[in-house]
Amino acid sequence: MSTLWHGRFASGPSEVMLRFTECLSFDQRLFREDVAGSRAHVRGLARVGILTDAEADAVDAALVQVEEEMSAGTFAFVPTDEDIHTAVERRVTELAGDAGAKMHTGRSRNDQIVTDVRLYCKRELTAVAREVVALQRVLLERAEGAGEAYLPGYTHLQRAQPVLLAHHLAAHCWAFARDVDRLLEARRRLDVSPLGAGALAGSSLPLDPDGNAAALGFAARFDNSLDAVADRDFVADSAYALSLLAVHLSRIGEEFVLWTSEEFGFVRLDDAFSTGSSMLPQKKNADIAELVRGKAGRLIGNLTGILSMLKGLPLAYNRDLGEDKEPLFDSFDQVHLALPAMAGMIATARFEVERMQAAADVPTSAAIDLAEWLVQKGMPFRRAHAVVGALVRRSLDDGEPLASLVEADPDLGPEAAGLLEPGAAVRRRTTPGGAGPDPVAVQLADLRRRIDADQERISR
């Protein structure tokens, strides 16, 4: 069995070793990037006279054909194809003859694979960022359509203060905006070409790494060949950005699991974005929301695996680095599935506004408004807090309506009792960034501008 390195060995590799070391089963998804890197490398070899123009044209045509075959699913892999690089080179040599055998001149699979993965991450980070923006637009549209509907805001999963539904949905939008920042920052940092670093030390041949970087659309080329082939920071960066995105998806997923329960009853899911039970006829389950919650752990595990693999490696390339791709690919795959599913679920959900508002209108939710009313009358906040807290305790212990206690209290009275009317508390939230109608209107306009600007950033 012939390999790319057979000249050094007196015998071929064992079947056991090949089964353990093969990576074609998962790295073949990099075929487009591998072809792109090879085409740039071949043109670079022609620029410096290592290949003639005729040879470069023949190899380039063969590479185009290989990409077409792989795209169409007609490419015939053979047992000696250890990885995507071997498969591409073997087929190019079949098509272009001796010119194809020159394609790998001045290049190692060490700089080749890291070039492929950087190109892949650059493309996929951009695609994920676009999908995040699409989800943000769904949330923004639902927020804009919610009007002055409100619900309880929670701390410790206990009702705290009423907030506009629009404010709650916008909160998730702002978290996703930070995810877009992280995705694009990861893309910016990885925008460096390693092609030309060779196995670890560069080459004695007159290669053109700068020209190759420009041909592949990278912003720069590597500064240090050892670092270039060893660096997988960008893989960890990408996995981290995806993991935190998954955490944010998990959080909104958890809320939809709670909100769709009969105990909350704040949301009804569309049939197309929910599931039933194989046994219980009445069930309607928020499987999408539950799965994004569960898959967050999977992505965190992928990140942890990548960091653990990297932590003990000496310079430069080590085969351990081959373990970066499967968790990275899985993280991208899961996020690509989750984002449109969540967008569809949220876009088609029905908010049960009356149920939300009834939960928010319990008098105790306006307790802070009573305390702040006393502050405006000149009472120190700690004393006001104690006065209102005592009234809440009496109401809960004795069963007397809080409004009656407030109205009878000498420090409060009928005017303060009006603060407990339905909807009054949420309308009093007036500070910038707050949950009331006026600041939320400003916030939604800011959010739309931010989303539009991010859409432009992604395309750059």
C-alpha cells in the first residue's frame, strides 16, 4: 500500500494503524478549502518559477475537476486516501500526471491542514453570525409587535417587578449581539495565512507566502513558521464563541420550557415547532427549547476537549492536533441546526398576554414603587424599605389586601395605593435602559440600528 511517506519505510502500514489514524471520514468536508489552498499554492509555485505556466494550468484544471467531483458526490475514494489532502493529491496526479506530482512542492500537510481549517472557520463563523442576526430580527419583530404587554420579571425565579414583554425579548437580543461580536472577533483573529510555513521551518525554495495569503483572501501571512503550524488558538476561540452562544440559546430555551408549562401558561407553541407524546394524548412538548438547553452542555464539552488536547503539546505540529476538527465541526453543526429552529419556534409562538399580565399584577410586584414613593417624599430608603416590607408581611400573614393596608398607612395613603393598580408599576420605569414604555421605545430603535450595522459588519 503506497502512502505519501512510503519512501522512508521498508514496509507498508498495518491495517490497525490505518484504522486508528485515518481522518478522511471527517476531514473530507474540508475539500473546498483544500482545493482552494492547493490552487493558491500552485499559482504561487508558478510565480516563482518552480512550475511552468503550462504545468500550473494543468494542475489547476485538475483541481477544479476534483472539486466538481466531490461536490457532485462522484469522487471515488480509495483505501490509500488517508485524509482529504491525500485524496485530492492522488486524484490530481491521476488527471495531470507528473505536473500533479509537483503540486505538494514546498508544502507540508502541517501548513496545509491549518490553512484549510482557518478557511473553514472563517466561512462558518460568518454563516453563524448571519443566523444569529436572523434570530435577533425575529426577537425584535416580536418585541415591536408586543406593544405595552407586560409580564413579571424574575430574580431567583421569584416574581420581582413587572417588565414589558418587549423589554424581556430585547434582553435576549442584546446578549446575541455580544455573540455576534465574539464570532466576528474570532474571525478577525484567525484571518492569517499559515501557507508557506511548511512542516515547521519554512522552505529553501523561493516561495511566496504573501502572495498566497492575498490569493486566499487572508488579511496577512504568518510571522513565525513554528507558531503557524502549531497554533490552534483560533479553534478554541471559535469553540468558545459557539459555546457561549449555545449558553444564551439555552437560557431562552429554558424560559420557553417554563413559559409553555401549564403552571406558567405564558406561551402556546405552534404545532409545527413542538412535539407530542407517544403515550399521553394531551401532551405538547417544547422539544426545540429542551434540545438547545441540552446541546449547550455538548458544546461546552467540545470546548473543554479542545483546550485539554492543546494544553500539553510542545512546538510544533503534533498528531494530537488532529483531534481539533471533530469537536469543532460538531459545534458548528449543532449551532447551525439550533438557530433556525429557535427562530421558527419564537416567530410562530403565541404569547398569552392576559396570563402574563395577571401574573405581573399581583400587588407585591409594586412594592419597590411604594418604597420609592416614600423616598420621593423625603424618607430614607432603608426606612422606606422596612415600612413597605412590614406591610407586605402583614398582608401575607393576615390575608388582608395590600392595597387596603397601604391606603390606611399614615406614611402612604390613597395616593400611594394607586401605584398598585394593574399596569401602573411597569409604566413608572422611566430610566434609560429600563423596562417601561418610553425607555423601551428608545431601546428598540437602538437595537434595530445595531442589528442593521452588524449585518453590514458580517458582510465585510
